[in-house]
Amino acid sequence: MMRSLYSGVAGLKTHQTRMDVIGNNIANVNTTAYKSSSMTFSELMSQTTQKASGANATTGVGGTNAKQIGLGVKAGAINTAITTQGSAQSTGNPFDIMITGDNFFVVSNGSENFFTRDGSFYVDGAGNLAMTSTGYNVMGWGVDETTGNIKQDTVTALRIMSAANMTYPPEATTQANISGILDENDKDVTSANGKTVNLNFFDARGYSYTAKFTFKQSGEPNTNVYSMELTKLLDSTGAEIDISALDFGNRTQQKMETKVTLNTDAYKWDGTMLKTKDGTKDIADLTKIFNADGSLIDTSNNATAAKEQQEALDAIAAAYGYEGSTNEFLNLYITSPTDTTQQLTMQQLLGNMRSGTGDQLLPADGSAITMEGRYFEGTTVVFNKDTAKLESVGGSTTNLGINAAFSQLGGNFSDITIDLSECTNYDNKGTSTIGATSGDLDGPGTGCGRRLGDMIGVSIQKDGMIYASYDNGMTKLLGQIATAAFANASGLEKEGDNLYSATLNSGEFDGIGVDITAGGGYMSTGQLEMSNVDLSSEFTEMITTQRGFQANSRIITVSDTLLEELTNLKR
């Protein structure tokens, strides 16, 4: 009977332990990412009063089983349903993250890593992603500065709000395109002012500008010949920038006067540099000898036959007028002398157009060169009458590109290559749809340029990738949240504050972690994992525990009654 008393006591203690487990589950029914526990019972031990014996073949007596008296019960194991997924709770907070799968977030107090399913995070004063309840840093991987990709090595704190990440650097526009229909019956195209197309672009510091291009019908009607000029350059306030300025910062004004004259030996193209600021010459007069078609005659200034000179003069005078000016375009084709290499500095003013300067080295082998200046002196575009597409002088189809050498203005300007390949000459009932946009036609976003961007938000993807978005339309990869996976997650040890630590039975953390998608899991933002406690199951367990406790208490009372009867045998 004394054994039964102690068995009852053991039963009471074990059921009390089970009630503690159930009570803790119910208490944490609303704890974020709490994992419920359950207890199993195990027999304590047994007292053997007789060992088991085998059958005796000689006597023919059969064997007997052992005689054992149990001495009570104990808690066999307390298991945590750590891999059972809790339901999702929507919070609307972009830094609240729920893991779907068996992985854990990795957090650190600076000296030790812990693991949690509680994804309630915030950004602390240092800009680090941190755990709300403890302030521990959320660990992850940074971005490789060389490749721009995530570098999965030893986990570190994710400092997503660093000074470098708060802004996105500006970029100068380097490519643009002018596309659409240029209708020859458009009144703007045939007018003296022409059709104006505005191109908005940025310099290297993110300041915005507007370049105004003018398209005019420069040939006879139905010849499909048009001129394209850069007429104005405006800053973001609408103020005009002088595109002929030699010194962009000092706004020094200058211009070039040119004329065609008759020389006793040959025709000369004379140019004189003038400075309106103080009237002082910067450079000496320059003289180059050209034929009527614009080709260089001779560097040695040799005379040619009078008849040839007269024919050339007639051709020039017929086209431009002697000692006059014109709004038409004179194309100068410069060929290199065979005996040397020289540097040519050209400035010229056609009509009332603004002019700039450009330096060009002429190769000795006579190969083709491209002359660039501070401005568009003007170019001629020709449309094929059959295809309505642009074509070169030789008649072959071409993607006509024009280089706007804004970099020669100084400051933070960059050259812009303008693609005209999508400009057509269709009949559109007298309406032109031609327009200019920054960027490359073949690669949207390429070469567009941008202003300085301020961070306006942070988003976390399903794979834990963290991206910042900026008000200039750009996004930037900031890092990736790392996770930990264990061979036996139930072997983790609870540390309080929804934290776990690794044990020998759970498996060690390697310090690097794994991508959550490697195990088929994913992250959801704006949600938290709820407790996986099932109240209906807990209440049922509580009832059976209560009855078990009552039954074990009866063991003690009955045993006590029997002992009382025993002591009453002697009166």
C-alpha cells in the first residue's frame, strides 16, 4: 500500500507537469510565431518480485512471466510542434515578415547568433534591420560591389538605411531618339520657323535641360529633303544657355564670321575669330582652300587654271552669292594631305545660326572623319520616296544617328547620340507626330539619364531580397535576409523572447545560412506568423489531465483508507 501512495504522488506530479505545459500553450495563444508543446507519459519504474522462467522439458512444466509492480509515472518527453506552420496575421507593416517553410530568421546580439520565427522587424537608429522585441540585428548577406549581386558568405547585420542607400546617384543622358511621322504637308514643317521637337535630358549632376530641335523642309516640295537644327538649349528654369560659349562657367560670348572670297591663285575659305566680350582676337586668321564642291584643293596653296577657278566661282556664287550669307547648308568634305597630319579648328556661322567650336585631327591616310562641335550647325535628312524611311546620300538604308557634343560646353554635360531610325515621312493628313525621348530604342532605360533620387520605400521579396525604390524611378538591391535550416529543428532550445539556440541535437549553424527558396520556402511581407496553439485540442487535453489528476488523488485517499483500516485492527 505504501507503493500505491507513492505511485499516486508520482501521478499527481506528472499530471501537474502536463497541466503546466497546457497552461503555457494557452497563455501563448496570441504570441507571435509561438510553437505549442505537448507532453507524453512514461512509466517510472517497476519492482520485480519474481523473474520470468522458461519451460522445463524434463518435468514438462511451462515457463512463468516475471512479476513486476509499477511504482508510478513520469513525463516521458515534452515535444514542440516547431515545424507546424502557424496561420498568417496581416499587419500592413512592410517590415513584418512571415516565413512559410521550416527555416528560421537569424538574429544576433553582436556576439552570438539566435534563431526565431518571429518576423516583427523595424529599422533602428543606425539603419539596421532589427528584431522589434529584442533589438537584435537581423542577419543576412550584402551586395558584391563588383558584380552587383548578393554575396553569400558569413552573415552580417543588414544596414539598409545607410547614408549611401538613402539616395540614388544621378546620371547624364547619353542616348536619345527622335521618332514619329514628319508629314511634308504639316504647316509647321513648311513654315519659316519649322517644326520644333523638345528633348528633355540630364547632365552628370542630375540637372535637367531641354534641347529644342527644329525640322524644316529644306528642298523643293516632294523632294523629301529636310533640315534639322538645334536652336535652343534651356535649363530647368527656362533660361537659355548659350551653346556657342567657349567657357561655360563664365558665359563668354564669341562668334565666327565666314565668307567665300576670290584669291588670285585659288578659292579661299577665310575665317576670323571674334570675341564680343572685349573685341580681342584669340587666334590668327585661318585660310583653307576649297573647291566649289567643298573639297580641299591643296595644302600648299598652289594656283590652278583660271578657267577652273572661274567655273568654281560661278558654282559658289550661284549657290550662295558672292560675299553674301545664306540659310542653306554648305557641306565641307575635308580630306587629309598625304604628307602630314594636322589639327584643324573650325568655326563658322551660317545665316543667323549660333556657332560653336570643335577640334579635329585629320589622319594622314585620308580615312573618313566626323566633325563635331559645340552645337548642331544643322544636318540634312533625306527620306526614301518608296519606303518613307531615312536613307544615306548614297541611297542605302541607314539608322541615321547624330551626335550632340554637349560635353564641349564644359560643366557636367555629356555627349548625346540621337537615333533617327524610327522617324518616317508618311502622309498623316498634315499632322506630324514626331517627338523626342531620352534613352535607347533597343534597350528601354539605357542612356536615359536621371536626376538624383531620394529613397521613397523599401520592399522585401519572397526570396528575402531587399530593394530600395527612389523617386527618380530607380531601384537598388540592398541585401538579402539569410535563414537557417536544421536537421532536427525540434532539438533547438528555447531562450525566451521567441528565440531559439542551436544544440548538439539540432545541428550546428554554419555561420552562412541558406537561401529560403532552397528548401521550397518563401517570405511574405506585411504578415506575421500566429501561434499554432489549437485551443480546442488544449481544452480537451486539459479535461483529460484534470481527470487523471483526480484519479491519482483517489489512489492516495483509498490507500489512506486502507492504511486506516489496518491501523484500526488493534483497538
